[in-house]
Amino acid sequence: YFIFLLGSSSALSRFGKGREMDTGKNDYSLTVQEAARLYGISKQNFYPYVKDGEIDHHTVKRGSKTNAKRIFSSDLFSFRQKKKKLLRRPDKRKVISFIAAKGGVGKSTLSYNIAIRIAQHGAKVLFVDLDQQGDSTGALTGSFPLEQPTWLDVHSKKVSIKKTIVHVNESLDLIPSTVNLSKLDQQIRIKIVEENPSRAVSKYLNQVIDDYCFVIIDTAPALSTLNTSVICASDIIVVPTEPGKFSVEAAGVSMDHIRKLSKEYNLKPLSKIVINRADTRQTAVLSNIATLSNVFKDKCLPYVIRESAIAEKAILEQKSVFEMRVKKSMAEDLDSVVRYLIGMDGKN
């Protein structure tokens, strides 16, 4: 039932100042082969678009190696626009949230890397960081500016949601988090008499949602009032879990909560468990994966994300796992999850 992917994937790079000096932009870049694969056609069929100038490409020198043609994600987005093939799910679902009752399951690492990978696919992505720890904000911006408006200021009606958006690069925008966001859940509960908590996220998100192909929401590990609002605003809910001793109980608590809210508010989200940080060399871990599969059946994604030290190292270097120049089993696993979530693998 579970699919373990082996092999290697093409390197993707994010250019900072060096790229800005050359093009005036900051973006993710892909090889022609990678762009063709993400677009769903062969390199041979894709290359004429590059050769004829229909899609912009840039020549990048890699040390002493031959110069290579690379395509920026924003150019791939423009190409999709021109061909009227924007990256959208067939069912139009676009808000993907990450919810977990238990901490330490790699939720923020998953949401951060998945948001970047979707952007690399040529989609315009908004990342909403609603976890007051702000790990994703720090990885994307390199700082935690307390004066930066967050969702707390939006809900307090101090600023519009557009004022909170930080432009990370041509493919990815961010609504950041700071420690002040820890006050948001209490604020929503205080206003519960005058405002339905189920709309505390969706009514503001709807003001900008048409500007993006996908919205990724990271949350704090809790079944809070804020997370109730996030669930009510979501089209797809990802519940990360580790294949540990108490994984069934932890995932079950989150899935039961989602089921209860779906019934109460007449929601129809696509909710899936993703097994993360799995050391598949251990017999006990494989046994726990089988147990999760048997208990939750089709609620479990058929992809397991293998444990890798690369995830933490990538965040410390302000990169995604797709940009690391080492063996990337986690990147391969994540790519399969991304293709499922955005409807590119034909399985949903």
C-alpha cells in the first residue's frame, strides 16, 4: 500500500543576491528537464518552447562545468498562463492546512517544504504562518520582526490582510508569524459572541485568495479555537504523524476533531494523514506504519516520508530540502506528496 521512492532527483536552486544582480528578480530555478517533468511532458517536447523563446530561460555557470540552462518558477508560471494551463486542482481545492494535536511531528517542516515545492512547480503560492514559534517565517525571511503585522493585527482590524503579506520571491508570498501571534486564539474566543469562530480565517483569506493558485497554512500543535477556524477555511487538511508508539492515538484525536467540525459546520474537506520522519530500516517502525494503514485505511496517504537529517540542516541554511546537494530521499518522498496534494498524480 505504501510507496517508497528510490533514486535521485534533479537539483533545484534558489538564487539570492547573485541572481538579483543578473535579472532583478529573486526566485527558484529549475533545469529544463525538471521543468518539463513538472509540466507533465518530455524534455524533447518541452525544449522547443525554450529554444523558440516561448518560455524564458537563463544560462547559469556552475564552477568549471558547462553553462546550464535554467528556468525560473515565475517564468514557468507565466508559461502556464500563456498556455491557459495554470496549476490548479481539477476540483478547485486550493487551501491546504497542516493540523496536529501533538507537537514534534514535523508539521512546520512539511508545510514549509511543500509550499516551496508547489511554487517550484510554477504556481503562485501564499504561505500563512499561524504557528507562533515562527520557524517557517524565520526560514523564509531570516528574521522575526516583531513590528511586522500578522494575522493578529488583521483580526484586530488594525490592518488589512494585504498589509501583512511579505513578498518572499516571484513565486511565493508569506503572511508571517511572530510570538505576538500567541494572543490570537484568546482574541478569537473573546469575540466569539460577536463573530462566528468558523469564519475568523476564511472571511479575511477570501479577500486575497484569488491572487494565488494555492494557500498553505501552518498551525501550532493544538486543537484550539484558531485551528477550528483554519479547519473551516481549508479545502485539504494534512495531519502529520510519526510512526511511533502513540501515533494511532495522536492521529485519531486530530481526525476525530476534523470529523466533528465537518459535521457541525457542514464542511467537506479532504483530510489525509501523512506519515513523517519514518526510519524505515527499523522493524518496529514498519510495523507501526502497517498499523496506521490498517486503522485509517484510505485516510492515510500512500507515501511515507523517510527520516532525514537534511530537513533541519536545510531550514538552518534557509533552504528547502529540494535545494540541498546531498542524497535526498526526503525530497523524493515530499515530491510525491506534493503531486498528490495538487492533483498531479491522478490519485485524488
